[in-house]
Amino acid sequence: MPQITITIAEGRTPTQIRNMMHEVHTAVLRTANTRPEHIRVVVHEVPRTHWATGDVTLTEMDAAGTRRTAMTADNQNDQDDQDAARRPVTPAHQEQS
């Protein structure tokens, strides 16, 4: 059974998370030769204070304006969604059913 684990920084709406889960499920169903009921998708949301890149938390980046320059939070989330859609999905653990 394929199990896909997604770790993402907090900040998306429940609808965005649900849409992402649906898209991942669809991609795995299309490519993994398995039954829909065997696909597991788990999303872990990490508080922005608990995610650091280069020893700077996402919250610190937000406060410094280094992540969201000249963009609203909604525009950035839309951009993040578009960027994520372009990246290949890499399951953390996958088994053939």
C-alpha cells in the first residue's frame, strides 16, 4: 500500500490542504498501479516557528520580509501552490499492493 507523507509549514487553508491531498492521491493512483483504497496520504503541518532554513525560522523570515516581499499572504500561498504543483511528488514510503 502506498503511503505518502507530506510535511508542510502551517498557513494553508483546509481547502488548500484537501485539494493537495486529492491531487497527490490522483497522481499515485495514476502511476503506482494500485487500488484507490490502498493509498494513504498524511499531511503534517509544522508551525512556522518550528521550521528553520539556514538557522532562520520561517517566522523570522516572515518578520524580516525576506520570504513575502511585495506579496500578500494569499498571493504567496497561491504561488506556493503553483510551485508545489511543478515539483514531482516523492513518497516517503511506498509499497506495491
